[in-house]
Amino acid sequence: MTPLEISVRELEESLKHAAAPCLIDCREPWENEHACLPGSTSVPMNDTPSRLEELRQMEGHLVVYCHHGIRSRQVVEWLRAQGLAKARSLAGGIDAWSLEIDPDMPRY
């Protein structure tokens, strides 16, 4: 079974490969405007149910992220209950990414 979470270091490595995961930003639009991971798709947490079919259409693994990893974990648990067994949450969220991977990314 695919682990529920992925670390920022694991994600950084997986983004270097052709089969990189699809990144889903489940934060609110104002948060996304402040800072986001390149290539991510904005799907605010509350919009997830109405966009489920869109998420099913995305190829490969999904990695969902938020600010600190709490909302994304809830979204991933719901997605897995809907059959998306390979969905994962970014542990520590975009804040951990800015601390460990990209110190130039704005924090809030």
C-alpha cells in the first residue's frame, strides 16, 4: 500500500523523473497567490468533491499539499476513500518545502 504521506525530500526527488506526480494545492486561492509549487493545480479543499472526476483523470500519482499538511492529509484520506489509492499528502506542507528545499519561497 502507498504511504499516506510523502516527505519534501522524497517529493523533490520524484519531481526529477518523467513519471513525476501531479501536484494538487488544496489551499485557498489567496494562499496559492502568495506561494505555490511550480506546476501545481489549485483545487481548494472545499472544491474537491465537485472536482473528483478531474482528479481521477490526472495521470500518475497525486501529491496534495497545503500550508502545514493538515488539510492535505484530510483531502488525501477522502480521495483514498473514493478509490484514488495512490494519492499522498505532503508532510509539513508548503511551509516544510520552503524551510527544507526552497528558502527563497515566501513563508506566511
